[in-house]
Amino acid sequence: MRILVTNDDGIFAPGIKALAAAFRQLGDVLVVAPDAERSASGHALTLQHPLRMTEIAPAEWSVTGTPTDCVLLAVHAILKGEKPDLVVSGVNAGPNMGDDVTYSGTVSAAFEGTLLGIPSIAVSLATFDPEPFEPAAQVALELARRLIDTPLPPKTLLNVNVPAIPFEAMRGIRLTRLGHRVFTDIIAPRVDPRGRPYYWVAGTAQWAPEERTDIAAIRDGFISVTPLNMDMTDYRLLVEMETWGLDVPAGALAPTHPQPHRSEGRT
């Protein structure tokens, strides 16, 4: 197999080194990752300036861009359009659960792999404290082995969060849905030495105590595996909206309020 490994913590992050080492048991590993941390970059593309790649070691490239850029450059520039068999993003330092998947560069790299038709996994270690990443990398490897026999449906990826506890203490894998969180004190105002205000996006997450979510699984010592679908259409609401009378020809969308009368011959 040919496996593309990437992340949003940067090419020198310990999590990506652990992930690449684990997946070399499965096949040839190509590492393409940002040259610096790009956390919370979401599914961003770099369009305002050129991208540069540097091969820092055999089959290891740094990119002056986002995780999404890395996947695109790996497939189209390094591999010359030959898709890898698998994209694995991580191991991220910190959880990527619930609503935060929309901000996550780690998950977005897997999004991009999925859009390219490549089976993709995002894996995160649910702590920001310094912890060994090898258990989380091993979890991702075992899931990848299962995907060989049971491929994912189109437009679907796996988002994996691993609790920061010893491997032998993990209670198993729990299939989960995305949880929900609310940030408090999300903006932290400051004043610089010249008296001008500036702001940090900060905040403390408060997770909703819902069962069968990724958050609940990590809390209970389980590995969380959440399938994510790229099709964000709300089909239930789509059916309901069909009763709203919106499916009409453009000419039928007449103004609902009378137009103001314009007097002619006056200035």
C-alpha cells in the first residue's frame, strides 16, 4: 500500500512521526505536512500566494501552506496524480470532537482526501499535555487494516479520538456521533503598550453531557470512532421545505409588497 500521512501540527510534530512509523508496517509512507503549526485552519486553501515544498528527508516533505494544500500537493505534484491508497491525518495533539471538526486542520486534511476519492482517517489524542502518541497511532493502524477488507462508502471518512490513558486501560472502541460544545469567554481583550486594543480568540469549552457522542466516549475511557459524511445536506428539512412553496419558476417570485408609486414629470 501507499499511505499519505499529514497533519496540522507541522512536519516536526511528534504525533506525525509516531503515525508514520506505525504505518510503515502497512506499506510505503509519504509524509507531506505544513512547515509550521496550522491548527484551526479548517478546510482552507492557499490562493493569495505561491506554495513551496521542501524535501527534508526521503519521502518527507514540508509545505508552506495548510493541511488541505498538503494533500493536494502530495497527490498532484509529488505523486503526479497517482492517488495513494489511504490518507491518514494526525496524530493531533488535542481532541477534535463535536463542533470543532469544522475548525480542525487535522480533520480537513482527511476531508480533502475524501473529496479526492481516497479512504481517509483523522486521528487525535484527546489531551494537550505531553503524552506518547504511539498508542493513538496504533489504533489508527488497526482501523486502517479493517478498511482494507471493508471499504468506506463514498464521501465518508473516519474521525478518531483516543483517550490519553495507557493502552491497556482503554475500554475499547465506541462508535459515536458528534457532540456539541459551547465556549465561554471566547474573546479575551487586551491592550498593547501603545494603548491600542487587541484580542485573543480563547475560551473554555463546556461539552453537552449527551450519550453516544465522541465526548462521552472519551470521558468514559473509550476510543471514539465517528463516521463523517461530506454531504452536509439536511434531507429531513429539505423534504419539509418542499411544503413551503419555494419550488416555483423564477417569474412566480413576485414582490410581496406593492412598489412605491413614482410620479412622472417631476424632479
